Amino acid sequence: MEESIMANSVERRMNDLLLEDEEAGKITINRKPIYVSCVSNFTNFLDLFRKTIRNMELGIPCVVLGRSNTVQHSYRWTELLMELLERENIDPGMLTYLSCELDDIIDITQSCRDSTGMLYTTSSRELAAAIKSGYPNTIASTGGPNTLVTTEWTKEVQDAIRMSATIECAGQCTALRHAVVPESVTKEDVEILFDTTHGAGSATDALKGGQFDCVFEGHAGSATPSLDDGVYTKHGKKDVYYKISTSLPEDGINEYWRKAVVDVTTKAPAPDLQGNSDPSKIDDLARWLVTNQPISLAVNAPRPLGFKLGQDLFEKTAQVVYTVGSTNDPRAPPALSCQARPQEAEVFGEFPPRKSLDTYTKYPVVVPSSTPAYDSSFKVEYLQSLTSADVESADGELNYARSAIDAAQDGAIRGYCVEILNYISNATETNPKRGF
């Protein structure tokens, strides 16, 4: 609810700016009906609510697609929204609920492709790839093997790993999947770590108990890892699976939605007294992160040395969320992998690996953002009206670029270059900033 109240207000202001640009003749907003394929555990912010309401605000009809694992939830939500539309005298044709089998959804979306806009989905990478293969205008929020790195094995770090791995019964998109720990950590240490895993009969019981990190009894989700090959171990008392290895996980590891499964790699790049870490370990981990593209990377090490480790990984990777905690400062507890806070001006998002991004989504998803902006475009006439004189440069710092802009033969390309330069200038002029 906190995210819904705070972050949605940011997106409303972004929508206001998009509408202002359209009214000023700068852009065109595509108002073809859009599809929303949702998951239930983020209804209040990331998924169903923001994708539907942000589009309807700007006059874009929405078709909510039923999904087998959340069909009742999304239907009841749509029914409530229909009642609100009627109460506010809004055309009920702005909202449709499509309840049918997956094959029928595929048939409808593909046959109506010329008459509809974007399809917004939150799903696994496998499902996103399947959707986009038949519907190119798919904007997919996908998961990723979220990773926590720690150079020390303190009780607080162990708590952070356990909480990150079991948040919402491992249903959070930033739930931990991979932990990089010191070489001294053993299988017995990991078993002890999960001894205190919380359990709950249901999500309702967890809420009543004030617990966000629980494994639910009889929960659904992905199939559990196989134990036949001896790769994964099931905890002796808890519904948790883990693997411990000196090597980083294989690329493309299964994320095991709704299952608490953690690959533990005993290869943490511990910093020396100057904050420098083994460059080969840094490079190996960075390559793995770039290839597998987690949403979230948490880094924990003694302060102030941990900042250098965080910086080294930041400069070699491209995650969406970085969080740097400490292992020795009570004022800065260890970072969890599940700490994205867009309601506090932190940008969040779910990107697939960059080299294969087009397999899963038309554009990467950034949150907060104006959802209708993903299907908006500059008007050619507006771009052609811009010249190098429209470059907004503090103290003339971008004057050097004016001659390059003037050399562009195509007026629309010249105008687009002006817009890009102004955007970069605005984004980098004063940092850090609170944004909207």
C-alpha cells in the first residue's frame, strides 16, 4: 500500500507531463486498446493497477487478460473498477475483461493485432518470449536471478539472506536466488541459516503475524528442484532448497517462482585494507551478472570498504537496483536483495539480458514511468522545428555539440538529437535528485 500511495502519485505526474506534451503538439499518444496480463501479488502498484489505470487516465481502452493462476483475483478487481467507472460516469467501454483459455487469448491478440496497441505483461522470461513471438508489441516485465554478495558471514548477513530468499514465499520479483559468500562457508552453515525460516498457513496468516518472509504451507508455484542428481539439497526441516559450490551457477538458471531455492557460491571478492578486491573474482562475477541480468544486486562488506566493492561491480554491470549494506555498522545493516523502493525516488525495473532483450520485450520496463509513454512518439513537425539554438546548456557546456547538430541533413533527426541532448543534460545536471 505504501508503494501504491506514494509511487503512483509520481506516475500520475509523469502522465500529466505526457499529456501536456501532446497538447503542446510535441508528441502523439497511441490510443488503440491495450492488453494487460497481470500477476496478483503486485496488484496495488507494479502490475494490474498501474498498467490499467495509467492508460485509462489518458483515454486508452484496456483489456484485462485472465491468467490461470490469478484469474479470480483479476476478475474481481476488474469488477470493482467497472463499478467505479459507472459511479464516475465514465464510458464502461474503456474496460474489458477477457476470460478464456490461453489458445483463445493467442488467437484473439494475433487476429486483432492491427487494431490494438501494446500488450503489457509481468511474467517469467520463458512466458514473455512466447508471448512476444506472437505479439511483437509486447512490453514485458521479467524476473532475474537476484544476487546478494557478502564478504563476511555474520548473523545479520545470514538473516538478510534468509529474509531475501523467502519474501512473500519467494514470490517477490526481487526474491533472492543467488548468494555469493566467503570461501569459509560450508554446507552445514547454510543448513543452520535456514533453520529459522518462518512458516505460515497462508498469506493472510503471514499478514496477521506481521511477517513478510514466510514459506506458505501447501503453496503452489514452480516444480521443486530434483534431488536425484545430488545437485540441490532440501533443508532437513524447512521447505527450502539450496546448492553450495565454488563456481558461479550455470547461465539461465531456473528461478523457481514461489519456491525458496538459493544457489550459494563460495567465491566472495573480499576487499583488502585499501578496499581493493581480487580483480579476477570481480570480473567473473560481473560477467555472470551481465549475462544473467538479475533485477537486484545487494553488496555487503565492512564500511567503508564495501563502497569500493559496490562501485567496482556497479561500473562493470548494468543491474536495475543496487543496494550497498554493511557488515560492521549498526546504522547501516546488511542489504537485502528485495529492497527496491520506487516510492522513495528509486528507479526500479525488470530487464532481461541486454543482448537478447528483443526476444522478451519491445522496450525495457522502468518504474516509475508513464505507461502510455511506451506507445507515444514525437511528431515529425515538432522535431523539424528544433535547431541547435534549442539545446539547453548550463554555462554553455554543450556548445561544442551545436555544430554537429547543425550538420544533420534530416530536420527530424536534428530535432531528435536536440531532445536527447536536453534529456541527458537535465538528467545529469544535479545529482542525486529526488525526481518527481
